[in-house]
Amino acid sequence: MENAVVNELNTVLKGTLMAVESYDKYINELEDKKIKDELKKIQGDHKEHANLLENRIKELGGKPNEKLGVAGAMASAKIAIQNIGNTKAVDILKRAYDGEDKGISMTEEIIKGDLDDKSMKLVSDILSMDHGHLKRMNTLIVEQGKM
């Protein structure tokens, strides 16, 4: 079971690292300081989540997989292409929202397996924060729509 838990946590870690990289690209495209700062906070949460996941994997005797792999490289390239010449804050927020939402869905699907109680609590706490990110981004999107 430990191996299955480590594998699942490593899959969640990979998604978290993809989120950190995605937010780098979004932040670099933004000019709006308020939105840039909000996305930096969300990215900081994802960095902290990655550290927590890495620590838990090590506690279980596993080795954190910090490489994004082919899927991560492709997702990163897709984000870069989408952002070319499109720096409207609301559009970037919508893409960040969609990415966060997909990440949550994928994580919820991954953890339907064999996580131990401590790992499940960790991932559940992370998901709770990620849902908070969606709420915050939705508020920002609505605010942008009024401008």
C-alpha cells in the first residue's frame, strides 16, 4: 500500500508543480498589479503544497518526483501559446481559473485510491485551499467584467 500511496502523492505533486509553473506564465503576462499579486499568493500556496507533499512522500520512504514529464511540458507549451499577445487580465484569470478547476478535478479523481488517513487529510486540506482559489479568482473575474 505504501507504494500506491507514494505513487498517488507523486501524481498530485506533479500537478501541483505544473500549477506553480503555469502561474509563473500567467503572472509574467499580467500588467495589473492587484491581479498579479493575487496570482502570486495562489502560486505561493501551490509552492507550499508542493513542499508538504514532498515531505509526506519522504515520510513514507518514497522519493518525490519533481519532474513534470511530457504531459507537463505540453501543458506548459499550451499555456505559453495561449498567452501570446493576449494580456487582458480577465482572459488570463479565466485561463487560470480553468486550470485550477481541472487540477482540482484531476486530484479528486487520483485520490479515490489507497491514501492513508494522514495523506488523505493533507490532500483534502490542499483541495480545500484550491477551492478557495477558485472563489477568489471568480470574484476577480466578476470585478474585471465591471470595468
